[in-house]
Amino acid sequence: NAGVTQTPKFRVLKTGQSMTLLCAQDMNHEYMYWYRQDPGMGLRLIHYSVGEGTTAKGEVPDGYNVSRLKKQNFLLGLESAAPSQTSVYFCASSYSRGSEQYFGPGTRLTVT
Amino acid sequence: ILNVEQSPQSLHVQEGDSTNFTCSFPSSNFYALHWYRWETAKSPEALFVMTLNGDEKKKGRISATLNTKEGYSYLYIKGSQPEDSATYLCAFYSGAGSYQLTFGKGTKLSVIP
């Protein structure tokens, strides 16, 4: 039982490049989330999903897109990376609304 | 955007000391309050999910209380140990049709051996 996994762990991008971060969970959770963590800020929600085929915007969605084609996977895309998107990205999942969230190990992204 | 405040921002305690931190959140539209422990180079792990006013939860030497009417929660650590060194996050779940946890910035605890 791997829990929540994220791919890749590290990535360096140049401004304007695109990439996709993959999150996978094996706990059969309905809810999945993408957060970013920046120095001096709390975890901020980018997008979330309440079930397969659904996505919704969080607090800081601009510049990101997401897809949830399979229940166990939640993809975060950056179409044209900007230096302001340099951050550590965490994926999380939960069984239901309000229940504890299980976090992945994080992806450290640097955009130069 | 909901406001979740944690204090203090950081603190250093001696091994064996007991300590506590505060989380304040909106007192309206309450659904749940979460506490997470976040060790350096790891990812956050849930400590408690609290949903009822007056709730008290305990896990080993760590406990938490909840007051939804006045919008605060306390986290207590009894007899701090070096392995308790971590950032402790609280997060508020609004009942107003929201699916989002709003996190505080955390309290960073360092326990000095």
C-alpha cells in the first residue's frame, strides 16, 4: 500500500515550457487535491476533485490545469511555466469531505 | 478567503517541557478543524480531525481541544521530546458548501535536548 505518490520528485523548467505532475493514490479515495507551498505562506489549494471526471478551482488556480480521468490519478499541468510557479507542490487525497487528508512526498519545481 | 491564524510562529523548548500552540479560525460556518504534523523533508501527516464544539482528542503525549463558538483550538504537547520537533499545521474546513481546507502558516517547534 503505497498511499499517495507523486512524479517527478524534482524538476527544473525554463520559462514558457510545459509539464505535467502526476499524483496517484491507492486508497480508493474520492477526493484529491493539489497544493503549493511557498516560504512564509501556508499550503494553498490550486485545484481539487471530488470524484472521477470532476475538477474545481481552489484558491490559486491561475496558470494551472488539472484532469481526473481515473479515480486513482490526478494530473496537474503547467502550460507555460513562469518563475512565479517555482514552488513545492503537494498532492493529497481524502476519503470524504472533511476527513483527514493524506499527502504525497511533494515535487520541487524550479522555473528559471 | 478564510483567515486561519496560528501562534506562535515558532518556539524553542527544552526537552521535558510541556508546551501549547493556538489556532484561531472563523467562528461561523464551522465544519471541521484539522491538525497536521509536518517534519522537515517529509509531508504533512494528520494528527486530529475535530468536528464538535468541546471536542478533546489525544494521541500519546499530544492532545487538542476545540472551541467552535469562539473560533479557536489548542494543541498541547506534554513532556516534549526531540522527535516532536516539527511544524504543526491547523486547517479549517468551512461548512458553507466548501470542499477546501484552509491552512494556517504553522507553528515550528524545536525541542532542545
